[in-house]
Amino acid sequence: MRDADSMFSCCPRRAWARAWMFVALAALVLVGCGGEDYETKGIEGLLPTLAFELQSETGETITEADFAGAPTVVFFGFTNCPDVCPTAMARIAAATEAAGASLDGELQVLFVSVDPGRDDPERLARYTDFFSDRVTGATADVPTLKTLTKRYRATFGYDEPNEFGDYNVSHASAMYVFDAKGEARALFRPSDSVAAMAADLRRIGQQPDRS
């Protein structure tokens, strides 16, 4: 059952089962033609443009306007995640390095925590600093996060806390790649190789602006 479990991180079967129907329907939407010649999953025309209003790791409000002009990778996760989140951050860091000078140092990564109860700005800053100065951590209240994840056909949920107050969080494991104008271009999945991700980052970074 690992393939099914890889859709979500850090969650028992009960948690991801509640969201499975939503993700299955979303997957049907994303299997359509989303651009040719991508090494990963092209999603051109399948998802809306990048749009959000979040509290950043500095405590300031940020929006998509703060990321305009450079490709942006968006990932939904949380800092207590023991496996999928750190693996994803390490993979995007490796892919960025492999993509080389074609990115001109402009690629940005937005790590959106879906666990605002534990991930305050200070904690987010410590987490993102560990991986790369390209990564910005941000979060919001749960209703805002629900609206944002739904916009991109993602979901998240919380398991019941244990006797110590600890709880698991289910969340999508894919990374969303937007071009410099905020258009959705590619979906990086756990099954995609770092080399494939790097190739698509080069492609997206070299795309001319589209009106």
C-alpha cells in the first residue's frame, strides 16, 4: 500500500482515507493534457494562477505579488513531518543545483505549513533556513489554508491528538511549479527523479513571458 500512502505524509490510514475521494477526483482533472515535453507532469491550463495571502516566517503578510518575476515552487507540508516534507525540500534543493545557471538564481520555493497551530513564524524560519535561502515559510489560519489548497486540487487533515497532545497531519506530497508570471506549469511528484525536475526547472526558467 506504499503507493497510496505516498499521496500523504505522516498520517495513518484513517486520516488519508477521509480525503482519498477528493484526491481521486482531483487526479482525474490533472490527467488531461497539460503541456507536452515535460519530464515530470505538465499542468499548463489545468490549474489557476498563483494567488495567496499568507503570514510569512518573518511575521509579515505576503502575497503572490512578492513572488512575481521568478519561477516559484509551492509545497504544502508542516515542520513536524518526519519524512515526506524534508525529502521534498532536499529534492527541490538538489534539482535547483542540478538545473544550474539557467535559473539565474531567481527560483523561489514557498513552503506553506498546513499546521498553523504548531508552526509559528519562528519555527518556520528555523525549518526553511536548514534547507536553502531560496525557501520561504508561510502559513495562515485553517479556513484560509483550506481555500488555498482547494484552489490547487490539494487537501489536508488532522488526526485525533494522542494523550500527549501530538497529532498527525495528512497532506498532498506533490510540488506545484509556477512560471515567472504565476502560471501553473508542472507538478513534481515523489516518483519524479531529481534529473527530471531539474530539466523542467530549466525549461520553465527559460520560458518567455506570456501575456
